[in-house]
Amino acid sequence: MVQMPTGTGKTHVLASIVADFPGKVLIVAHRVELVEQIRETVGRKLITQNSKLKISSIQTVSRRIDAFDFHPDLVVIDEAHHALAKTYRILWEK
């Protein structure tokens, strides 16, 4: 868990973790603005292949869970206090 004040670089820390992680990573956020911010920052920091990294909103993941064929080794939740919400529980159960 990483906890830092707003604007101090949590997304940059995330990009660094993803860059060093050897397996597949799913990054999930609860708002489109956060997904876009993560995509922009991680994309700037990393040259990734789609097969290694997925960044999505939890709404999209939970809506498409039956067709979701990406099997991550690491799931990163932006704003972790949301992780027990119903939409996230759909992901955990899958």
C-alpha cells in the first residue's frame, strides 16, 4: 500500500513498480479521470506491450468480467478504500 498526499507522485511510484514487475499487471481505478491520468503517466514512463499491462475502470472490468481474458499476476487498485465495493468484489470473485 502506498499512501501519499495529492500531487506528490503516487502514479510515478506506480509506474516504477509496474516497470520492474516481471508478470502481467492490471491497474484498476474507479473514475475515468484517474484511468486517463494513470495511462498518461505510465505510458510516458514505460514502453509496454498490451499483453503485459491493462489499465481500466472498475466499471468496465465488472461489466465485461465474463469476457475478460486477461489473467494478471498483480492487481493494483487506485484508491484502495474502494476495493470492497460490489463492483470490485465481482473482480475478486473472478
